[in-house]
Amino acid sequence: MDSRYSIIRRNTLKARALVIRATAAAGSGHPGGSFSMAEILGCLFYKHMTYDTNNPLWKDRDRLVLSKGHAAPGLFSHLAISGFIQESEVETLRSLGSRLQGHPDMKCPGVEFCGGSLGTGLSYSVGMALAARLDGLSSRIYTVVGDGESNEGQIWEATMTAAKFKLDNLTVILDRNYVQQDSYTEGVMPLDAATKSSDPVAARGDPTAWRTSDKWRAFGWHVIEVDGHRIEQIDSAITESKRISGKPTIIISRTVKGKGVQHMEDNPKWHGKAPSKSMVPIILDELKSQSLVAPSIIAGDMTRLDLEVKRCDEAGSDYIHMDVMDGAFVPVVTFDHEKLKELRPLTDIPFDSHLMISEPVKHVKRYAEAGSDIITVHAEACNVSEFGEIHDYLRSVGVGVGIAINPKTSLPVWLKEFVPTLDQVIVMSVVPGYSGQSYIPESHKKTRDVIQSLNKMGFNGVVEADGGVNVSNVADCFDDGARVFVGGSSMVGQPDMRRAIDDIKNSISYARRRMLLHRAHILGGSDMVNNWIALHEVGEQHNVLHQIAQECGVL
Ligand code: DX5
Ligand code: ZN
């Protein structure tokens, strides 16, 4: 338990927005490398590190060393959200007298190392880990190193030293984003084997080319490989690293430089370049519109839910939607917390548990303890007092809090007090009870109205479209404002689930690009649309956007 997935995800999205605000205000800075490590720092700050923002020098605190110091905006954004500094302070980045300069220094509370001269942070961390051990401190040292940074010989001296002294209170995370200063790592000083295609980041997608871990293993480290944008994988890896004794751990975190803002992704130009102020509103909309797919396993073989979970894992799901039905709230029985507990060890992917049960207040603890990352209960099955109990309990154990409403149900008036701390609202687009039903068309307008009301009440979570969502209506559901898309028959019910999910993700991506082009047009007409499209230089993005712009009449 103690998932904290929803907290980590929400705060990481917010941190990216702060990086944009900070670098745009400063007119300089490093967004690319701040974005590639955003989830890594999210897992550290909002789950794994122990610290006291009122006592930043508390001797037993865990320490974060940002060895790739140029990604300072990424560090400052998380220091702000954690409460070390005010969020507004990030917009003083690089200004005279600010505590937040181009590279971190100890003027700023929470900064443990004056990074910037690459290669030195790991040596410094080795010293800290040795000192913590000598002083008998329980502190853990977490160090984020860049892949380009590991061109520096000192990194390898420190790597050898950490192994020699068996520094198992040291966890290093390598931000493996394949881009350094002004080019791609594999062209400057490769860490992986050469790949067949000329694409400079092809190694990220080709595990047979991965050699970075061999190097660290050869130096005597415990090595874990993760997808550096999958919170659940980073989370599990950090947990694992704490259990290792007798050797330091490195988590090789395969990431995308500029992740979250399409025109910055894998583009060396955004290593050290600030977005222009005019583009900030569109970029912030882009960050807010990150979407997730949540296949529902009850559309599969109910006698082999273990295989269905594995299929979801292999198909690139973001969540696994667990439709719990008790035969009382809905006429059907699917499975209960015992089954969920049995399925939990099969994957790290977050369980998005949708409890279609009566009296959820009596059962929610079992579903949290069984391994749910988010639990959504039905407004029709509880009153304000029961929902208050559910809400407070789930937040206390780090499980996301959701509420669902049936097609004929409006948002309960009593929900208002909980909205600012709600993680998810499911707007049902079928009458609950079965997968394979058709999307109720009135749900589009209902979703838009619900989101409008929620936003007025300070909603920071996501709306999930659930019921009859498929590749032909998902773009409309995106336009309504939903950001998590459940698919039973349209995903799990398909023989090739990965293909089905990819098709749905492509549909969502089309709708997202269209939304941003319309936003550019509203802000500045066709000139702004052309300027927005011109930013997209990598691969085919430019042509794709140009075509969408013409199709939707903004060019
Ligand atoms: C219905 C469930 C939905 C359903 C989704 O009661 O809450 O999650 O299983 O399946 P499809 O996408 O096929 O409607
Ligand atoms: Zn559901």
C-alpha cells in the first residue's frame, strides 16, 4: 500500500508547468533535462525521500544530489511543490539576487550540492554516503546523473569508489535521455551498442542494444533498468534499491529529453533554451492534456484474469481498470479484493479500481490493502459522511480518491468540499454492469458540463471516460475534457490489444494536436499557428501538424 501514485503524477505535471514558467520568465535555462527527470524527482520528493522543509538541514534527512546541475529548474520546481520555497519564487530564476540561479547553490533550501561542473556530483555523493555511515545516520543519498555527464572520467572513479566502500546507502539514478549539450549521446560517446537504424535515440527502444548497465555492473553495482517516465517502475526500483546491502544501486532510467512538450522531445535544441513567453499558454495546455488509457479486464477471459493483466502489461497500458461488481449495486458479480490482491504482484501498472459495490465505506480498506492505486466509489452508493470517511482514509494511505456518477446522476451537491483534493471523477457513459455496451451520446455534453462545474470548484484531478469508449469516439471524449480513457471491448476485447491501444492513443494524439492548434489560432491567428508548427522540427511532426491545421481550418 502507500501507493501515492496519484500524488506523484499530479505534482510531477505541476513541476513541469513551473519549469516552463521559470525558464520563460528568465529567458534562459534548461527545460529539456528538467523534463526528462521529472518523474524521477517526483518519486523521490513525494514518496521516498525523508526530509523536513521546516528544518532543511535536519541531520537525518535524506539527501538529493543533482549532479547534472544544469537541470536546476527541474530541481527548483520540485523544491517549490514540496514546500522548501514558494512556488512563485521559481519565476525569479536567474535574476539578480535570486536564490535560484542557473545552477543550484546552497543559498536555496533543499539544495545539497552546487552542481553545474559536470561529473563531480557522484564523487560528492560518495563522500556524503561515507560520512553518513561514519556518523551512524540513517540518511540515504540519492544522486541524479546525466548520461552525457558520464563522459566525465570522474564519474567512473566515483563509481569504483562507491563499490569499494560498499555504499548501500547510495542510490544513483541515471537520466538516460540520449541527448547531451548539443547533440545525441550515441554520436558523441556511445553508452549502448550501435543500433541498426540511424535514428540517434533508437537505442532507447531496442533493449538488445542496451550496454549501459553492463558498465555499472562491471564496476560492482546493483543495476535496475526502468522506463523513466513510468512512475510505478521508478517507485519499485527505488524500493528495491533500499533492500540491497553491500553495494550501491544504479537505476538506469530511460527517458525522453523534453518529455511532455512534443516539440522539445528528443530535440537537442531544448537542452538549454527557454520557451518564448508567447508560447507558454499553449505549452501549459499541452502539459495539462497528458492522457492515459485504462483497459478494463472484465472484457477479457474472466476465468483467466491473470492472463488479462499480463496482456494489459504487454500492450502498453497506463492503468489497469479493475471493474469490481458485487451483484447488489449492479446485477453482475465480477471479482472482489481477494482477486485484486492475487493479481497485484503480476504487474507494477497502477490499478484503477472502480468499485461498483454497495456500502463502499465498509469495504474500501480491503481494496486499498489489496493494492489499488486509485479507488473510485459511486456517488449513488454513499452519502457525504461516508464519502468523507472514504476520502480521508484513502488520502491517509496514499491511494488516489475517485468518485463515479451514473449516466442519470449529477455531481452531488455535497461533493464541493472534496473537489480540491479529488484525484479522479468517472463520468459513466453506460449504465454500469457490463462491458460491451454502446456509448450514451448525451455523455459528451454531460462530461463538458461536469468539468466546467468541477473547475469552478478548484478541481486538480482528471476526468475518466468509462463505458463504450472506442477509437471512433475517443477524440470527442478528449475534446469533452476527459483525460483517462477506459476501454473494455475496445481494448481488452480486441485480439491485438497493443494495436487497439496504439490506435486509440493515436486518436487521442490527433485530438490533442488539434486542440493546441486551435489554442494557437485563438491566441494569435494563423501567424501563431505557423510559429507553433515551426517549433516541431523532429521527425514528421511538422508535416502532420500542418495537415491537421489545414483540416481544422486554422491555416
Ligand atoms: C461498466 C464498467 C466499464 C466497462 C468498460 O460497468 O464500469 O468499465 O467495463 O467496458 P467497455 O469499454 O466495453 O464499455
Ligand atoms: Zn469501470
